[in-house]
Amino acid sequence: MRPPRHPPSVARRMADADRPPQAATSLGGIFEGLQKLTETLQGLSQKAGGEEGRVVFGYSIRTAGGETRAEPFGHVPPAAAEARPAPRQPIVDVFEEAEAIRVIAEMPGVGAADFAARVEDGELVLEAADGRWHKRVPLPGAVDAAGMTVAARHGIIEIGLPRTRPVA
């Protein structure tokens, strides 16, 4: 046996009266909803100054160093698309040998012809010709820059720098 049904409270009736009517669940109602969504997205795209059909669809929330940022994604403004990304720093290992200092750098996609190395103020400066890679490596001792040797294979760069005075 079912318990008797109580009439809805006054608050419940008021909440139901304030609620917007539900969209039709028929196929025609679904297509009307999709058309309204498409029109809204096109309007947002035009307001944002983007190309037709391109608009920000959401936000990425990032937290770093105690700071929270919301960054839009989906639409890239033309000025941001043309900006060159900052050069990355390659992974570098420095080996001290008696006669030389050997530096190994990982720079994927870089060959010997696409790479430049020079010694400045006690540091080895590594750069890729296209600007994707850049790093300054402090050297642990005095070297003869004129005797530098460079070998590159499969994005691994090996640089040999003879010491000015061999270490015993």
C-alpha cells in the first residue's frame, strides 16, 4: 500500500512557476536548439574579431607558484599566432677531462650545419640557426676556443674544448 500523497508546498509551486519551460524533446526541438547554438557561436566569433566559425570554446585553469590563471583556448588571435616562441634550453652534460672539457647537448632536429657554438666570457654559447634552441653553459676552466671541435648526430651535439693548461 502506498502512503498518501501530500500536496506540493507553496514554495515548491512557486519554484515550479519560475522555472522556464523545458525544450521539446522531439527531433524538431533538437534541431532548433542546435540552430540557436550555431547562431550564438557565430555571433561570439564575430564579436571576438575571429574568422567565421572560430571562437573560444573554453578555458584552461593553471596553477603555478601559488597563482591561478584562466587561459582561453580554441581561438588564437592573429598577433599571437605570428609571434615566435621563446627558444628552449637543451639538456646539457659537461664532462671534465684532463686535456679537454667535453659538452654534450641534446637538440632534436638540429644538425651540424644548423648549429653554432662560441666561447664568451668563460661560457659556451649554444644556438640553433632557426632560433629554437639557446643556452649559455658556464665552463669549469679556461679553454682554447680556436681548438673547439663539434660533432652532431641525430640531434646530439658533442663539443670538445681543449684546456689551456692540462689538469693533472
